[in-house]
Amino acid sequence: MLKRRTLLSTAALGSLSLTVPQAFAQSDKTAMVLGMTLEPPGLDPTVNAAAAIGEVVLYNVLETLTKINPDGKVTPLLAESWEVSPDLKTYTFKLRRGVKFQNGEPFNAQAVKFSFDRAGGEKSTNKDKRTYAKLSTQATDDYTVVVINKDIDPNLPFLLGQPTAVIVEPKSADGNATQPVGTGPYKLQNWVKGSSLVLTAWEGFRNPAAIKLKRVTFRFISDSAAQASSLLAGDVDAFPQFTTRAVAQFKGNPRYQVILGGSRAKTILSINNKHKPLDDVRVRRAIAAAIDRKAVIAGAADGFGVPIGSHYVPDAPGYVDTTGINPFDPEKAKKLLAEAGVKAPLELTMTLPPPPYARQGGEVIAAMLAKVGINVKLQNVEWAQWLSGTYGGGHNYDLTIVSHVEPFDLDNYTKPDYYWGYDSKAFRDLYDKIMTSSSEAERNKLLGDAQRMIATDSVNAFLYQPQFPTVAKKGVKGLWTSRPIFCNDLSSLSW
């Protein structure tokens, strides 16, 4: 997945190495075992785009000025409050006092300035670098930070609650990938690569009594059958983003709870706009027309999804239904390919990362494309290969399937060097208008125009908004019922 604002996680092995005994997962009510499909490649969300990093560390080890709640509302976290100037460009944050980092260093305005300057700096690999590069951060005293944005961005408080906005301690920042140091209630105890990671409650946290769980183990289980077995055997207590294929066997079982959470994720067939003949909009439209979204949802997500026609989801501000711009029409697909001068069969490769939605979806879509004269070779890769060779590989792919989990990531279409290679001055100009409009009604209208433009340009084949099930033992409390961001907020969990 590319949340980012765009998304992503790295591969976990399907191994069921029992580093946590079954009895431990069942009986110790100060401990909990969570399952994760994907293992993070590191533990610093400011240097790597993998969504799995935030699922482990966000709000647990590393904290942000603001906090995003399951209902999508933003509340104070390391900032006690903030004020916004009339022009919507200047934010003044009052910081929480008496907070320390886990290495004993104080949390203050200088740490916030360091974190934001680092995120937007020349050497930054933060996936939201462009956002932070537009911020000017001033520490007016130890507990007051003024953030001036070059653009109008009413979503800034939300963005500052995401993984890329975590506040890091300057002396330890470079080591956060393997030994993260934050202000959160948990610290890293142990990480067995390919198997599990353990967080333990930090006694120096500012409000230790509020933390019910003293030990949380993340177990990385990529295989869908093994995920189900881990829950049934009692080895795992809760599994957020559980495999959709195995949900049915837990529904109606009194030992378990099944939660279907909404999200802002977009599952898409990404198209390399820089490869011939994919640089021809008629070929991209043909690919989109060959795909039956409802059949993809059934085959790749077991019915847990809502069709989308652009890189935007129904519950987001300014949403418009664009599914009618490129509807399922195989005959139209054939005509478009002929108009583009493509001789059948067109040979393409589809690179697929490990998640079941990608592997299953690849098979379904390849069969559909074959019916219009496009032969697709499926190439399965691990997440590390996908991240380096597809997402970061200099446009070295034809097609791929991925879920972009970030709530507000239309700005990726303003980046010609982004992995799908869309280069449109018209879209960049339109997005600039969105970011400089002070009127909510005007922004929403322009957002609708932006959705229509990338749908009409068929930058990618937009598939569906996924629904992510969570399956857990009946006694687990505090699980998120909706997922505006991808996060496992351990402070809310208990038995």
C-alpha cells in the first residue's frame, strides 16, 4: 500500500515461529498479541513510506502534535492546543509541558522545529517531504511553536497527526529505524525479524496509569490460512486488517468479534505512464474499460469494497462519483486499442506485491485484459523488491496493484517523478488552486474537478475503496471500528 499519504508495507514471512506461547496470549490480561500481515522494513516513519511502520510505532513509541481518532476527528496530543490565523496559513501550537523523550531529553519547541525542518530538508526521504518543505517553523519559546505554511491547507492538523509528522529527539533521530526513541507510552523491547516485535510499557511516560497493557507483541503472518489458524489456536488475540478470505468462519462464533472498518484507502491498478504504449491515454482508457470493478472486488477482496472511479473515496470532502467516466466496456476497450495502433496481443507485465488483494486481484484483472487482447505476465515480488524496483525503481514496470492508504494524497499526481509518471501541468495548476482557496465550497468544487481530470486522463485504473476487517477475541476492548489512518493505538486497548 502507498499512506501516506501514499501507503506501503514490507514483506512478512508466513512463518508461525511460536515466540509467544499460547497460554501467554490467552491468560495474561496485561499483555496482548496482535497479528499483522506485513512486517515493517524499519521503525522510522519519517524516512520510509511503508504503512506498516506507523501501524507499530505511531502513538505508541513516537507521537505527533495532534492525534487522529477513529472517527477522523483531530484532537491534541503533544500540542495542548492551537490557533489558526484568519488567512489559514499560520498555526500557533501550545505544547504540552513535562514531557520527556525515552532517552531522558526534554520535549520542547526546539524538538518540534528540528523534526519539521528535518522532514522538509534537502536530505529528507520523508514521503511527505514536499509538505514539510513548505512549512516555516519557529520556536518562539520552549512551549510555543509557530508553523507558517506557504499554502492554505485546512487539513494541516490532520496531516500533523500522521506517521510522517512524528516528533523525534535530535540526538537519537538517526537511529530510529532500529531503536526508535519517542515520547510515547511504549518502547521497543525486542524485534525478531521475520517473526515478531515486542513493545513494553515505558515507566517514564507522563501518564503511566492510563496504559492498561504492559506488553504488546506484534506477530507477522502473511499467509491467510495461517492468520486464521493463529486466531483459532489462541496464539493471536486480535488481527486488524485480517484476510478477507477467512472472515466468514469467525462470523457468528461467540468466541470472536468481527469489526468491519471503513478507510480512506484506494486500491488501484497503477499504470506506468512513461512506458510505451501506456503513455497513450487511449491505451490506459482501454485497460480501464476492460476491468469489471465489481468482479475485482468479489475476486480480490471477497466483496469487502466499494467501486471508485478516481483516486478518491466516497466519504472524503468534495467527493464526486467518477465511476461512469471509464465504465466496464470490453468492446470499447478493443476499439481504443485499435485507434491507438496497438496490434494484438499487447504484451505487458504486472508486478504484484505480497498482499492477497494484489495477488488475487492480479489474476482476476489479467483474465479480463486477455479478453480484449492484452496478455499480462504476472510477476510476484516481495515488498522489499516492490518498494525498490517498482515504487522507487525509476518507472521500471508496466502495471502493478497496490492500496494507497493515505487519506489526502491527490498531491502525488502533481509529481512527474512519482512512480506512475503522470506529468500534467493542467493538473498541477488545478491543484495549486485547491491549495490556495480559502473557501471550503470552492475547494470542494475544485476537488471534484481534480477527480474528473485524473479519471479522464486514466492515469491509473481505479478499482475500489477497501473495507478492512478486524477479527479479535471477544474480550478485547478498544479496537478501532473505523480506520481513517493505519494505526494500532495500543493506549486504547485492554481486556
